[in-house]
Amino acid sequence: MSNVGAYKLLEEIADRVSCKWSAKVKVLVAENPAHGLELLTNARNATLVIFYVSDAPGGGSPIDGLDTNVEASIRFGLVRVPGMGIKGRKPPKVLQDVDSLRKFLAGEDAVFDDVLGEGWLEYKGMSYLATAAGKLLNGYALTYSPVYAYEV
């Protein structure tokens, strides 16, 4: 595992997702959670916004004699403007996208050994997306928790 900045970690993840997951979904990295919700709220097409939520000391093996490991909380907000008309019994497209993304992030193409060592993005759950005012968005947020070593 090499030391990496939080934003560089998000860029690495976004690059891998955009290159190997879906060409039909726009992938963006937000500066912070508020920016992430702004991007998701204003999305006009299928959009995935990756943003850093928080972190805490991660423990584990010290790197270069320093314990710089952190356990981060990263969200993947995925929205899709719903189509018009009644879909009947077809599963909603946004849930198909969420399932596809979750499957991708659990697979071999989403291994980030260069920045996470032997680690994976540990899945922590899914929730709906809402603005600060409580308006629900047409999508979901997947939360993952990677452990990485920050730059010193």
C-alpha cells in the first residue's frame, strides 16, 4: 500500500469505474458532500458522483514507522432521470444500475492494490438520496469503506 491523498484515491476509483463499468453513465468526483448533492440534484442524464464523506483512524500496520492508515467513508451517488409512462413489472433502471455498480465494485476489475494494498472497497450499505431540504432524488447512494494510508 502506498501513501495517497483522499482526492487522489477518489480519482483512481473514478478512473477505474468510468473506464471499466459503464459508458452510459457520466462519472464525476465531487469536492465534498455538498458539491456531490449539487451535482446529483442538477443531473440531466444517468450520473454517478463519487464523494468523500469522512474518515477515522484505521489502525493496521504502520507505513514507514508512522500509523497513517485511515478508514474512509466514500459514497457513490447514482441518479437517473426516470422515463415517462408506466413501466409495469420491469425493474426500475436506476436499481439495475445500482446492482450493476455494486457487482462491478465487488469484482476483480475494481481491485485497487496500488492504493489499498490487499484491500477492497468494503461495502457498507445503500440508502436513498435527498437534498438538505429533504427533497428525494431519483437515485441511491452506495457507501463503501476503504482503508488506505494518507500522505505525510
